[in-house]
Amino acid sequence: MPTQKAVVAAPAGLHARSAAVFVRAVTDTGLPVTISRAGTEKVDARSLLQVMTADFPQGCEVELAIRESDLEGAPGRQKAEDALRELRTLLESQGAV
């Protein structure tokens, strides 16, 4: 399962505007990405409501993931890894979110 760890940099965490920017970026990948932090359940990162209510404050470490079964072989895995890296960069870039 492709995964990436990231630290949420936005001052308000993933709430309102920053969550909307993140969810839009996830949706643009066309991949079923999940987001979670230690001790919590994974939520669908394409759902603004789920992301906002999951409580991802500034400074928390999150894990972005895509199930292996949702990929189409090697090309799908490479696309997933590239997408997760871009999403990690977005979360860790305070100015972008």
C-alpha cells in the first residue's frame, strides 16, 4: 500500500479553506486517498466533511494512503506514489494551504 507521512503546516490545521484546498487536490488525482493520524480511523480524503470533522490540527502527523487493490499494477502504483508525494508537499507547505 503506497503511503506518505506528512505534518500539517496550516495555522488552523485542516479546517475550512485549507481542508477545501487539500480535498480539491486529492480529488484532482482521481485516486481514493485516505488520511489518518495515529490512533484514529482512516477517512476518505476526497470528502470535505470527513476531513474537517476528523480534526487534523497544525503540527499533527498524518498518513496518506491508497489501498493496493485500488491500483492497476506498476503504472498505477507509480501514479499513486507521485500523487501522495505532491499531497504531502501541499500539506507541509503552510503558504499553499
